[in-house]
Amino acid sequence: MKRFLSVLLFASAMTIVPNVAVFAADALTETETIIIDEVGDGIDDIDNDASTAAGESAVVGKIVGEFGVDEALIQDLRAQKLGYGEITLALSLAERLPGGITDENLDKVLDLRQGPPVQGWGNVARSLDLSLKPSSNKLEKIGEGTSKGEGAKNERLRHEKTEKIEKAERAQKQERIERIERVERPERPEKGGKK
């Protein structure tokens, strides 16, 4: 009887484990998607901030200060048809590779991005075994306050993104609770003989 219950319990646990693994994979994908959206927004914000001469000067100054590179490198990357947001992201990824921002690391990042095959920034980061979250933070830092009135806008966007992440996490938690079913105990056989 104990052996039967042990086998039953083990079999029940084995049916739950794949569901939990699927849930974990779904959560990672959804979080990655949100971060990729943040990266896209950050790139656009920086490029919009640099759309005027004064804004461009401010963005270049922030990139130079943040990564410790010279303006000549930034102009070389601009000549390769990269926007300031993409330059920031490429430098952020190269910075976290062994050796930091070197021509070799920057070429590695840009070769993955520009292909062939052309890859999105999420795939570039994955190919380098890096996360996009620190790069998202760098984009946000470079994009902060370069345009007038951007401080309040950035705060509102940050709040909206936090709410979106929390909502996704709550939905996933609820789904996980619904997936895990309680294992019913087998009924005990009645003892015969005594009344």
C-alpha cells in the first residue's frame, strides 16, 4: 500500500513539473518582451532628443561621459548609419564583454546586429550571453532630461512600464495557481468485521 501511494504521489508530481517548467519559460519570454519594448522606446527617445542641434550635442556629451569614448568613435558609428540610440545600445553591450569597449567587441556586436542574418537587439544580446536589462537602464539614463519637460514624461513612462510588468506577473501567478491542481487522496478501504 505504501509503495502504491509513493508511486501515485511521484506520478502526480511528474505531471505538475512540466506545467511549472512551461510557466517559467512563459514568464521569461514575457519579461524579455517587456524589456525589448523598453529598449525600443529608449532608442526612439534618444533619437528624438538628438533631432535638434542642441539635443544632438547634449546626447553626444552624455554618451561620451557615460562610456568614456571619444566623439570620433561616435561619428564613425553615425557614418555606419546608426542612430544615437543604437550607438548607446551597442556601446552598452560591448562594455559588458570581456575587455570592455574595444574595436573588436564593438565589431562583434555590430556584426551580429547587421548580419547576415540581420538580428534584433534581443537576439544579439542572447548570442553574447548578455541581458538587455542593463542596456535598457543605460538607454534610460542617456535619454533622461535631454529635452525640456522630459523628466515628468520619463517618470510617467517608468511608472507605466512598472505597472505593465507587475500586471503580467500577477496574471502569471494566477495562471500558475490555476494550473496546479490539488492531488486527491485515495479513499481508505473500510475495515470489515466490526460494526
